[in-house]
Amino acid sequence: MGDPEFGTKGLQPTECSKIITEDFSGNIVFLDINTAVLTPNASAAGYKPSQIDGDLTRVDEGIGTGHLNVVVLNEDEIADGASYKVEFNSEGEIPDYNTASYKLIKTLGSEIDTIFSDATAFGSSAFTQPFDGLVFSVINDTSVNVIRAETDWLVGNSNFITEVRADDSSPAKNVAYPSNYELRFDDNFVYTTPFFDIDVNFSVINTTRGDTVDAEVYDRQDVGEPGHGELSFGDEIIILEDLSTSYKITWNLLWEYTTGPNIPPILPVSGDIYQIKTTKQFIQDDYFQFSTVAASIDNDLMKNSLEKISVVPNPYIAAAAWERRNLNQTGRGERKISFINLPAECTVKIYTIVGDLVKTLDKDFSATDGSLTWNLVSEDGMDVASGLYIYHVETPDGEEYINKFALIK
């Protein structure tokens, strides 16, 4: 994305710069902000990846219908047993409010820390600053719409279907109201509409707030003909809000039923419930909560994965592609091989074919790193000769693996 504020017509987007500088030995001495050095590597044997626990598709508390998108950047930095709370701030009151910002609060043991506050970037690509090996973006539903997949009969077998939409009969009064509703039916008349005095056998509950609201029926028995004073096929049910002050006309339900050969209408009966779900912005004190579990090792899985241990390259012939250049006019440059898919913690002993110990390598615990590099130098500091070698891998609890590799000059 370019910069619309720079230049007479805005700065056009271009490819990002990338600067990597290395010295004559092949060592990286400079990386710009757009670059990084990565070493491909398999995780340790028995590796269990870190986990994000919590429902990121809906708020733990509140009315907002957006979601979080959490991305793991660095497994090694994931905090084990940490709990995170993303809490929102808003401006204005329902129905005219807007999500203003959010903050992230971390709890680990007895320590509570606000990692950042007053973040205002929303959208799938608007990620937060990195923290504890994570980033996330907040997807906020800024427009109020009917959630079609969740707007239907919650209870009952009625074949009446409704087209639910924002009412457009009175622009000065219409508002797509950010609330969920239930129409709860009874066998008897339970409510008389406020304007047309029609007796109906349902009540309307604003389930977002938990109170009863008013409704009206547009009695349209047939197009162009007056109604007959009761709710029937072809009528419209209008949900009203704030009737005690300046009422708002919100959602319109066209009352129809499934038609077809020999399919009579099945009217709702006592106990039937029709629900309406709508999208809503995050409002003050809405929050998500999730926790993290650090990467770990499953010992049973590790024991069954030892056969995957290997040496690369094998055989080693003259040099490997990743080795640094030779700075000497004669002789060999740096040489190395890597043991991969190792357990998180182990000892690797390398022997000649006749059983002489050449080198002992120790791998410190790391669940995400299953590799160990050897520079082909023996325990007494000598470059090893060409030939066939045996390596023995042993974990602290006595699990073992033995195999071989070859060196060819």
C-alpha cells in the first residue's frame, strides 16, 4: 500500500527494499528491517507443538460478533500457562456506537501485566506488535446484518419461513438494531400490537439485553387488499425498540410458509421459538480470553520416533552447500554435518568402524530444535579422515539409537 499523503498524487506502492551484507568469511554482518535469517530444521523427536486454548471465534463476555486471528511467530517464546485477555473500549451507546480500541492483559501466575493498550488497528491484516512469540489481528463486524445461518427456528417444527431484513418503511425511524431476538409463541393471545391493535400469540425478547420489546404487524392478507386483523400468511412482523421515547423500527420479518403439493402450513405452537441473530461491533468491556501451552516433548512419541534420526548429508562428499567459503589458498575450509530429528536432550557419540571413540556431542533441551552440528573435528582437535563411522544416540532416560554415516574427501 502506498502513502496517500506523500507527493502530489500520493506515493505509489513498490517492492520493499532488502539489504543483506556479509563479510568475506560468509558471516552475516547486516540485515535490514525487511529481512531475516532462517535455518530450516526439524523439531525434536516427540515434539508436541504449542497450543492456543480458548474460543477465538466469539467473545467470552459481551455482544460483539467479530473474532481474533492469533498467529504463532516463535515456538520458543510461547509462555507456558499464560492467560491473555483482549478487552475492548467503545464510544457512544447502542445502537449508535463504535469500537474505539482494545488492550491486551497478560496473567502468568500471580503477575498481571498490560502488554499494550489503546490499540486501534482492526482488520485481518492489521496485526499487533509481537509479544511472547505471538501476534494477532482483530476482525470487527462494523456493520449490522442478519446472520442468516443462525436465524431460524430454535424450537419447533413450523414450516413458516421468514425473510428477515432491516425495515425501510420510515427512513427517519429505521435502524438496523445491533441485538439478537427471539419470538416466543403461545397457544393463546399474549400481546396486542401498539399501533394496529392486533392480538398475536407471541412475545419478542431482546436476548442481547434480556428484556421484552414491542412489535407491530403489518396486516397484508393479500397485496392491495386490507388485512383482517390477525397475523397470517403474507403479513410482516416489525420489531420495535425504545417505544417509550422515540421508537425505532428495526427488523422486518415477512411471514410465509413452505409451499408445495400437499404441504399444508404448520403453525407455530406453544413453546416454539424463532431466533434472529445479528452481527455487532465490540462494545465497552467485551473481551476474549485465551491461554497458551508451550511446546513440549511426548516421551512415548519420542521413543517411537528414534528411527527418524539421520545424518545430512550422508555420505558427506568433499563439502556441503551451506558451508562457508575457504579463505585459505590451500587446504579445506569449514566442514560440517548435521544430526537431525534428535530427541530434545541427548548425547551423540561418534565411533570409528573398529569402535574407537572419535567425538562426544551433547544436545541441550529444546523441543523445537532437533538438530546438532559436528564440524568433523575429533576430540583431540584433528580433522577426521574419510571412512565409515558409527554414531550412538542416548537420552537421559536410557533410550538408544545406533546408525552409521560415511565421509568422503
